[in-house]
Amino acid sequence: MSDESLPQDVPPDALPEYAERVLEVAELIPPGRVMTYGDVAEWLEEGGPRQVGRVMALYGGAVPWWRVVRSDGVLLPGHELRALGHYRDEGTPLKTASRAAEGHIPRLDMKRARWDGGERAEGHT
């Protein structure tokens, strides 16, 4: 898949095949764990972080979107408090925000929270 946006000629009720695959991976991530956009692309062996981010922005509301994250652990801009609530509910490892951090919003502790996918799910393509 190229760096271009997803096709614009797809009917609104149709989910592109790549998007379906990205959302399936998001649903596999266990509570309290995360994968980066790049991790998801690597798992799928297709696309890249930008394509995964685009899918999550357009279609991610129906899956645990807060489990697909930036590699630096910064919470999704504009959705920090919603995501933080999910992370706290699930026990996702966080790093305390420094006093200099805007809004004192913590970051994800990527070393502890990142999920490598373990064994590929049976039947996963």
C-alpha cells in the first residue's frame, strides 16, 4: 500500500479490506497492552504507520483504538483524557508526566506496555 490515503471511491458502508485487517489486529491486543502504528503494519506485512493511523482515524471508533498508539508513548492528541481513562481501567503501564509536560498528562511506558503479538492468532493472515 502506498503513502496515499485510502481510496475515496469506496461506498460509506463498505470497509476496505486493509482497514478490516488493521481493525482485526487492534481487537487482538490484550487489555493493558499496546501496539504502535508501525507494529500493526509490520504484523500485517503491509502498509506503514501512516496507513494504519489513517485507518484508525477513519474507522477505529468501533475497536479498542486506545491500544494502537504512537511509538513515543504520547497519548493521542485531542483524546488524551478518554484514552487515559481506558489505560487506567485496564492497568496499562504509564510513566508519570514531568512538571514541564503540558497538562501533566502521563505517557505510556512503552517498554512495559508494548505487545509484540506473541504467537500469531490461528487463521490470521
